[in-house]
Amino acid sequence: MPDKNAHSYWKGNLKIVLSLLGVWFFISFVCGILLVDLLDSIRIGGFKLGFWIAQQGAIFVFVILVFVYIRLMDKLDADYEDSASGDSNTREGDVE
Amino acid sequence: MSVQIWTFIFVFLTFGLYIGIAIWSRASSTNEFYVAGGGVPPLANGMATAADWMSAASFISMAGLISFLGRDGTFYLMGWTGGYVLLALLLAPYLRKFGKFTVPDFIGDRYYSQTARLIAVFCAIVISFVYVCGQMQGAGIVFSRFLEVDLTTGVIIGMTIVFFYAVLGGMKGITYTQVAQYCVLIFAFMVPAIFISLLMTDNPIPQLGFGSELNEAFGGGYLLDRLDGLSQELGFAVYTEGQKTTQDVFFITAALMFGTAGLPHVIIRFFTVPNVRDARRSAGYALVFIAILYTTAPAVAAFARTNLIDTVNNAEYTEVPEWFTTWEATNLISFTDKNNDGRIQYVGDPDRNELEVNRDIMVLANPEIAGLPNWVVALVAAGALAAALSTAAGLLLVISTAVSHDLMKRSLRPDITEKQELRYARIAIFVAVLIAGYYGINPPGYVAQVVAFAFGLAAASFFPAIVLGIFQKRMNKEGAISGMICGFAFTAGYIIYFKFINPGADNADGWLFGISPEGIGTLGTLINLVVAISVGRMTDEPPQEVQEIVEAIRLPGEAMEH
């Protein structure tokens, strides 16, 4: 059951998850908390940049991240299903 | 028409709607009762998740807390939204693929152990009870202020409504009621925010008004600069600068994120969609719906704070606006004329400050402070009730399934029929409603503190156990159980010590590494992970069939049968 396709699917999945979590960590913990005072020296309109990321900007990035994830995973799923149906292996289904 | 009549109309209409939905969506099987038959469209589930998640705390308290915390309030904003990234990427799709009813189901089956299942049942019930008491208290505040009924009657009305649709419809009823409640609460939150943004900055979008210039009537200049200036002038902390230490903000944010991803009432929402792809989508929708409120809240916080200072500071006490007097009657705002000049001094210095403002009223009183029409004021009451009731219902369902499914069916009495199981589920909800109602009427003085408890405990117990269960095939029951116990015990011990045993030491000097009890869940999560991985390495690997389950939940395709 755990064939070559399944293995590369899982590796692709981990790559997507880890890179998106990298952005997640960077925007919230690095920009929004650790470097917030530094970024506050940049001003955009009525906002100090660090303050804005901490209170609003990071949330917008979170939303984008989840939708990027949905798109990338849809693509990965489609590739996996294509290659799986090309093999003689049956598609992954109920295992119970 | 007066605020009270408007409130009656809105509450009556919305409650009628909830009851109508309850009758329409009665549940007839355990599958429908636990996971709404697994057929909820992702968009609807996104709305339901958002309502489930945004509680009385998000609706009533959060903007108020932020308006007094300034920049530090960010840990609520990022913590309670960033957790959804974790939920979407690390948990939701895999748990849907696994296809069971509850979180203890996953823990018990993945770790092939009744002990693990029972620990999970215990954690789920403790976390949910702690949380549900806060909701009932929130509903009580709204009833007593806006309908001027006493708190007991208010809580009983709220409990009856929740009881009605939760017992009849289970997850199915709760889901569709939550969709309606989301619409009510987001409308009720946004309308006053838009009004106030227009009033103060001429910008109809509060998210932008937050960074805009005030209009002539409010003295011009950027809103945030003005607020910083006012704060400094009166001796408060500068609004856009942090007061807490960086490591404390870091740890609290992380604890709220991990906690969000580990809260059972949020996780089970992803069991209700048809398949894995929809689980991902509904996590995305949920985050959008939540982000609408969460990006507005900091704007509301800044508007409200500026407005409050402008309105009350140095005002003649005999000439205060009407809202001041009504809220004074609820003791949520109080004035002591320390220097007997008949004016309100609202300043940072505690010896000279004459005004005490409860954080909770900032959102509720905000429309009144800004002088908005009566129907807008009343709308906020209906929204706050929607937020409190929707979350309460989701939590009660977790308690009920933990008892009827995990405790009775899967542990104590596996031979009961589906009909009996359903009856246990309804009895469990009934009992849970009564207990929650009791605590709503007689709130323990520490509800605000124990909310930190719920997040810390969810972070330190469920989150690592589930993530390891998916991403580490080698993880076995010994590792998971010892990890959960150590994480839970450490976090609970730390919070209990500082909140109940030795509250005197609850300050930066007494804390471990300068981490407050609110943020300790992060350390609990790390302890859980380290213990689980080391114990897991030293003991036997899990049986072959469990490893096969893990491989199966990692792959796309049809979800396993419920």
C-alpha cells in the first residue's frame, strides 16, 4: 500500500506545510513580536509598521497562507491521483 | 423607540430564528447528532466554525481588553487567528480523513489505548466546562444590562434556548443555528464599527479608519497619534508601544495559537464536512469570517478608547451622558470624586484617578458613547448573545459526546444500541446545561483567569498528541500518554499555583523565565513534545495496523467511514 507515489506525495505535503509555517512564524513571531520596535521606525500613513503587523497585518497574511495551502494541496492531490490511476495500484480508499 | 424596545425586538426575532432552525434540523441518528451527518457544505461549516469559535470573550471582551492593553493586545489578535493556520495545515485535513466523531476517538484509536482515551475525555470535559461558564456569564451581563431583567432570569432564558436546539438537533441543529448566529454577530459587530469609523474619520472601513486622520469635529491628526498623545498627557502608557516583556508576549501568543488548534469544540467542526478537501476549504473560510471581526476589533479598541477619554475626562459629573448613568447602575463603571471638584479625573496615576471602567463594557457601551442610534445599540446586545450562545452550544456538544460516545459507548458499555447512545447524549447535554447555568448565575470570581486555563490546557494536552499522532508514525501510546500527563500537569500546576495558591507571587519576579500563567501553555506544549518523543523512542513501536492507519490518513482520497 505505501507505494512510491504515496511517499512522494507525503514529501511534497511536508514541504508545503513547512514552508508555509515558516512564513507564519516569520510574520507573527519575528515581525509582530521580536522585531516590532525596529519596524515601528517605519511609518505608513497613520500606522507604525510594527504595530500594524502585530494588530492587523499578520491576520491578513494568515488568511492568504491558508488559501495558498488549499491551492497547493489541490494541485498535489490532483498529481497524486493522476499518477496513482496510471499505476495498477488502486486508489487509496477506506482502510477500516 | 427606546433601546430596550429595540433590544426586545432583536432578541425576540433572533431567538425565534434559532428555535425555527432547531425544529427544522432535528437529529435522528448518532451520526447526525455528533457530526451533522458529515454533510455540511464547507462555506456553511466555515461560518459555523467562526460562530463556534468567537465567543462572548471575542465579541464583548476582546476589543475592550485591547483598548486598555494597547499594542500588547496583539497576543489576542494574532494568537486567536494564527491558531487557525496550525489547525488548517496540521490537523483539520488529517482528522477528517480519519473520520471519527470526537477528539478522544482519535486519541484512543490512534494510540490503541483506553487509558489514552480516558485521559482525552477528562481533558475535553475540563477544558469545555471552564470555557462554557464564561459564555453563560457573558449572556448574563447582556440580559441584565439591556433587558433589565435580573441575571438569573437572563441566564435561564439563554440556557433554555441553547438546551432546546442542542438537545433536539445535536450537531446538526447547532451547525445551522451557528450559521445564523454568525450572520447576526458579524452584522452586530460591524454596523457600530462602521458608524464610528465614519463619525470619527469619515472612512467607512474601520480597518482603514484605524490608520486615518480624525475629522475636524474630533480635532484632526492621525487617530493613533492622537491616542498616543492623550494617553501620555493623562499618564497612561503610550498606546502603540508595548508594556509587557517581549518573551511574555511571545509565549502568550504561542499558547493561544496552540490552544486554539487544540480546542476540541473547534476541532470537531471539521468532522462535519463531506471530505478532506472540504475540511481544508472550510478552515480557510472560517479564518476569513473570523478575520473580519479580528481586524475590526483593534480599530474599535482605538476608537473606543479615544472616545472614552474625550467624553469623560474632566467632564462635569452632573452633566455626564445618559449611558454613563445606566452603566453605573450595573457597577461596571464607577466614579469616586476624590478631590471633590465635581469633575471626573480619568488619569493614569491610581491615586488621582477617579474613574474605574470595566473592560467588558467598551464594546457594549461603545455605540452609546459615540451617540449612535438606539437600534444600533440594541443590535450589539443581540450580537453578543449570538456569540455567547453559539459557543456555549458547541462546548456543550463536546461534553455530551465525551460522555455518551467516548465514555459510555467506547469505554464502559460498548453493547448499548444507537438509540440508547443518543439518549445518553441528550441526558448529558441536559445535565451539562444545568451545571453551566448554575455557574452562569453564580459565577466563580475567577472566570476571566480560568479562560487562560482552557487554552493552556488544550495547548499542553491535545495539540502535541494529535500532531505527533499524524506526523510521527513511530509515536506510541507510552509516549503520547506520558506527554499528555506531563504537559497537562505542568500547565495546570503552574496556573493553579499562581492563581489560587500563591497569587501574591503572580508577577514578573515570581514567574518562571518571566512567563506569565497565561503564556505557560507554550512551555507545557514543549514539555509534552519532549517527553512524548523521548518516551516514544525508548518503548516499542506501535502495532502494524496503527501504522497503516497513520499512512492512510496522510493520503488524499475518501474519508474513512464515520
